[in-house]
Amino acid sequence: MRVLTLGKGRAAAREAADMKLDARKLRILQAIIDDYILTAAPVGSRAISKNADIGLSPATIRNEMSDLEEMGFLEQPHTSAGRVPSDKAYRLYVNTIMRRAMLSNEELAAIREHYAQRFGDVDDIVKQTANMLASVTKYTSMVLSPRLHAARLRYLHIVPLSENRALLVIVTDAGLARDFLIRVPGSFDEYQLEKLSRLLNARLSGYRLDEIAAMRLAELTGELAQERSFLDAILASLQGGIEEGQRRVELSGTRNILNFPEYSDVERARNLLSAIERKDLLYRMLMERGDVEFTITIGGENENAEMKDCSVVTAKYKVGDEPIGSFGVIGPTRMNYGRVVAVMSQIGLSLSELLTNMFEEERREH
């Protein structure tokens, strides 16, 4: 599994590696993290000593926990003897200890059946993916709409709305529809707009949208060249539509985060919800990921101050071998990372397969 370590995470991972925790400390740290993920309660030495895989006395475990605290892997939130993992501990856990969980047959079947149903269009698939991801993980989910740049134009239509205004409707080979408001020269009536739509379809249908947006007007000859200023506006709308389409983020399970005790503080919860509902922030989080299978950003590694208590896991989905979008979850730092990665892996596989088949079917038909 390829996992990208972001920002401060790189330094933390290197520092953790340099410390060369021995096997005993690693076992104890893993036991503490596993316990804390389940309970959200500070973990004491006595609880760890009852773990059959540890086989150490509470006194020995207390000494090891003190060492781990000095090394920055554990924190003591209260005066009690219990400890909680730090962001640094979670980073070490994700990079070196974590194993991808095994989903049950029922969970696998539910995901597969979900993607076997008939969807209306790509936007519907994106929305349903966000809902499925939030429902299965119990965290907040986000899905970035497919990038339009590689889609091919099936047809466009210019629909008059009022004087000097029309709607440019674009439908791609995958059935993805977008509409943009454009200004129309006063000399154009409904008949002329319909004629222009036919001319553009004859000339541009089958081209990739990024190819159309980058076309030089000099290449548009004959009747099309006579209306260069209007064509320029249409191509500019298309370019803007590609960029806007890439920024669409579908969000689901926003309030799932309130089910975790970490966010029982009203102000803390309000700040986090405010950050999550900022689509521009989510867009950047989904776009700023490298060409890796998964990215995991933990706590303080997040650039936004309101998300320093969260972890974000993202992955890409594809059409064929080409990544065309991203999706992810937001949850507390004590997120069950192994399970989240397993769920996202299966959903990503099913989503990519569905979109690939859908694109291929549309292209065969048109």
C-alpha cells in the first residue's frame, strides 16, 4: 500500500525511524493506539497488561509508557495515569504498524450491490458514493467530481433564455451534463442560435473538452469564423466550465463528526463544521495529493487550524488507468485507519469499474 506522508508528517516519520523503537515499545504503543481508537478513553498500564499479546507486568509497562511519553509518542491529558497517543504516534502507526482491515462478506456484498444498481448520471454516482462512504465509515465523506478535461463532447445546445442571454448546455460522452450562462449578441435570434448549435456540433463533437477550449479561433473557418467574438465567449465559458466542474465537491455525513466525544465541546465542533462546509478548503485537500494509492494527513499535519484535531484520508478513482477524481473521509485522529483504507479501497475499485464501463458503453453507442 502506497501512503503519502504530508508536510510535518515527513519529519515526524523520519524522527520516529531514527529513534528505532524496540519491538516491546512498538507492541505497547500499538496496544495503546488500538485501545484508544475503540474507547476514546486514556489508556493505563493495567489495561495494557491484560492484553495477552503483551505479557508484561503493569510496572514494566508503566516504565515503557514513560519512555514513550518522553519520546513524544504519548500524552497525558489529565493527572490520571492514562495516556493517549500523539499525532506522532499515529504517524508511526500508519507508516509502519497499521495493517489494512478485512471487510466482512456482508460489507463487501453491500458495496458491490450498491454499484450494481442503475444510476441516473455521473453526478448521481458521485452523490451516492459520498453517501455510501459516510454510511459505511461513520465519518464525514467528500467526493470530488470527475475532471472534465479528458471527457469528449457528445453534443452542445445553446438555449435562449431572454434578450442577450442564453444557456450553453454541454453533454459529454459519459453522460455528464453541464450548463453555463452566456451573453448573446443582440443580432442573434432563436433560429440563429439553433443553427450555430448545429454547426458547432458538426465541427466539435467527439473532441476532448480541453482540446475544444484550447482551439484557436483561426481554425474555425467558414460560417463559424464570421461570429468570432461570440465563439470566443462560448469557448471561454467552456474553459471556465471545465475548471468549475473540477471544483465540485459532494459532501455527506457532515454531522457524523458530532458522534465522537472529541467534539462534545460546542465551540470546537462549530469550528470544525464551519471548516468542513467550506468547499474551497475540501477541494484543495482533495487536489493536493500525489500520485499514490492513499494519502493520510494526521492532526497537526493539516494546514487549516480548525482541522488540527482531525485526520483526512483520501484516494483517487479512475477511468481505465487514468485518475479522474478524488474522494476521502474526515474523522478524529483516533480514526480506525486500517478499516477506512479497506473501505475506501473497495469503494474506489467499484466506483472506477462502474465509471470505466459507463464511459466505454457511451463511446460505443456514440
